[in-house]
Amino acid sequence: MTTTSTIVNNIKITWLGKAVLDDISFTLNKGEHLMITGVSGSGKTLLAKAIAGKIFHEGTIAFHDTNGNAAQPHIIMVDQHYHFKNRSNVSTFYYQQRFNSMDAQDAATVREELENCISAVQTVNYASPETDNYLSLLEKFDMAHRIDAPLLQLSSGEHKRFQIIKTLLQKPDVLILDEPFVGLDIETRKKLKALINELAANGTTFIIICDHADIPSAITHVAYLQDGHLKEFAPASSFDSLPTVASNTITKKAIPSSPLTPDFSTTIEMKNVSVKYGGKQILHNIDWKVNRGEKWLLKGHNGAGKSTLLSLITGDNPQAYANEIYLFDKRRGSGESIWDIKKNIGYVSPELQWYFDNTVNCFQAVASGLFDTIGLFKHINKEQEEQVNKWLDYFELTAYGSKLLSALSASQQRLALLARAMVKNPPLLILDEPCQGLDQLQKNNFIELVDALCEDDQRTLIYVSHYAEEVPEAVNKMILLEHGKATIQEYPQKNLLTA
């Protein structure tokens, strides 16, 4: 079915007792495709969920076919994060489990999940069996080699590609994508844009939440949300960038951390390190030395092994004990506990956000960084409480301290986890795609914060990003992973960063 129009009329959404969106109205005609944009927390995802029929709202959302009759199109919304269940149909996975090969046996493989999807699609007759060739989609997105990989072992970028492949098999009439380019390397972003343009030309209606820089050429209109209202609805050709917003005050504040005095000289040293899961070689003979105070970019395409490499450092991967790895001048396996390692590390990643305890509030999430736990299980003293409150204030999260972390917007959750990474003033910061979910102003402020923290020449930084403009100025070294092998080099000019 091809819909003629999507009519959104006077939509109002209340979330946790607060009116988040009010009086949202627009019409998207046949052949038109929409980008929803705005600053973080402006209600973009809630509006998308309302159109998808996933949340309650006041007002009406109607679809009409080519004859002007009411229609019920097949609508699919792809969320920012993919949540899957184990073979017992229970969501019981935890963060470190990805790196435990035995535990991964409880997760379905890519092949199994896609074949189950095809069976379900055929049952409801949304698609014809002969056209459901998921192998070609896996090839298109460079995922064919991962066909028998457990879902648990996919990288964040691979999960995003898997989400899109699974959705395309269901052949939606209206496809709503929430930040589809987040976590994808440059080549995959190009392929996804090309595919969106192709499907749009063939009749699929797209509604996409994304940054203006990533907008596919098929997008015809832009809806800009601000302060709960539709500030602007305009043709994409006349919408060059976000309207000017007031400058944030975050980076104008004093950073609540003190100068470091670490008692080690070498932060990380790996000698001939290799990691394999089953028959797949993830890392192969890695030699890497990071001296105290160095600032590194860890670069590589989706699935190159970046998260696996980091897990060897953070103490989350048991294969660290089978390799020669030194952290903070001590060899792994020489008697130190995982807590001895983690106390020196501030860490944030997309996966950490996915698996974080959703029963804790914002204050507890930040405070858990003092103990390196995913959730707060200890009492904190007055001094620690003051430090947590300083970081909440710094990131302008004080008003959300008592709210559940899961009830905050994606950007507020990310800021809370960034505060968690920094609350103990660690000598090693590992920031894996830290700007995911932040709007442009928040990204700029955060990058300035990282550069300010790195003015301390005793602080070591490992930074991961697929976007050159998100890399702090402090970075001057790079480790590039390709097919499990590492190349060490000076960090190039930002306009040369291509992955």
C-alpha cells in the first residue's frame, strides 16, 4: 500500500505528568518524506512514537490512500537501541556477557532472528515469501560474514545494521527511523542513505529523526520542534540548519575535578594480543603502548574489534588473562582485582547505556561511578554526595536527580553516564562514541569539556568516534583497527578522518 497523506492534527503528549508536546499539526502528502529535528529533549522521539501508534496522545493522526479514503498502512518504527531476548524469551542479558563466549549461546544468531522475522511476516501476509532474500541485504550492509554470530556479540554499529535489515524484511509502508545513522561508519552511512533514497522512490514513506548533516536527499520536509511546539514545518530545500538556540552554560562553569597525581608511568601496554570467539578472529597480534598522559583516537569500521579491545582494558573480557597486557604498570592476572583496574578508569559507551540498571535514579547512576557498578549498591558519605551533586550541577541535571534514569531523554541519560565516568576524577578516560544522542550544542560543549580535562597532562584519553568533528583537539595519536590488526600512527588532520 502507498499512502496518500499523513495528517497530524493538534497532537498533545503528556509524559510523566508533564506536557511535552502541544498543538503539533502538519500534513505530509504522497511522495513526501519528513525529517524531525530539534534540540535534545524537544520531544522528537515521542512524536515519532505517536505517529507509529506506540504511545497515547491527544489529537488525531490519520492516513489516507490515493482515493482519499482512510487507510491503515503498515508502519514500523526502528528505535535508537535494539532490545532482544534470549532463547527463553527473557531479556536477562548483562553488559559483560557480550565478552563471555559461553554465555552467548543463550542468544539467537543473526540467521535465526531474521528467519523468525520472515516466518512472522509471511504469517500476517505483509510480504511474499519469494522476495524475502535476507542474504542480499546482509551482503549490502557487509553483514554476511556475521550471519551465524549471536546477537549478543554484535557491535553497536552491527546492531544498527541488523535492525535495519530486519525492518526491511517486513516491507513497511511507512518507515520511521530514530537516529538511524548513529554508530555507523562513513561507508555504512552512505549505503543507508542510498537505500533510503531507493525505497522512497519506490513508494515507502520515510519519517526520520537525525542530524541535519546526515539528511538523505529523499527527505522533502523538515519539522523542527522547540519547547514542546512545532517551531517550523518547511520544505527541506529551504531549511539549511537548525534555528539559532541560546548558548549553553555548561562549559562556562568550573570543572569539578582536581589535578591528577598518578603513581604509574605506562597506562596500557599490549604485547601480541589476540582474541577469538569460536572460529572468528576478532583481534590478531596487537602491540600497543599508551604512556601516561597520551591522548588517543581508536578508529575502525563497525565490527573492527574496537569494543573488544576496550573490554580488555576495562576488565570486562576474561580473555585478558590469556594475553600479555599491562595496565597502570601491572600485568593483568598478577593478583589485582577487577576493582583495582576500574578505579583508575572512567568509561562510557553505547552498550553501557543499553544495559544500565533502569531501576536507579539519575543521582544513583552518577554515584555508581564511585564504585564502578551498574547501579548503586553502597551508601555514600557526605564528601562523595557533594561530588556527585557538583557533576549533576555541571551537566545541568540537578532537577532530574531523583527521576529514574530510564525516564530521562536519551541525551539526558548520556549526560548522566558521562558524569558517572568523571565523578571519581579518573586518570584514564575511555569515551566510546560519547556524543551519541546529544544535540549539536551538547556535542560542542562536551568536546570542550574533554579538551579542558585533557589540559591535565597526567590524564590519559582513549576516544572513539566515526565523526571527525567530534574528536577533541587534544587527540594527537591514533590506533586504527582493520580486520583485527592494528596500525599505530600520529592522528591526521580532521578532514582526513574517513571512517
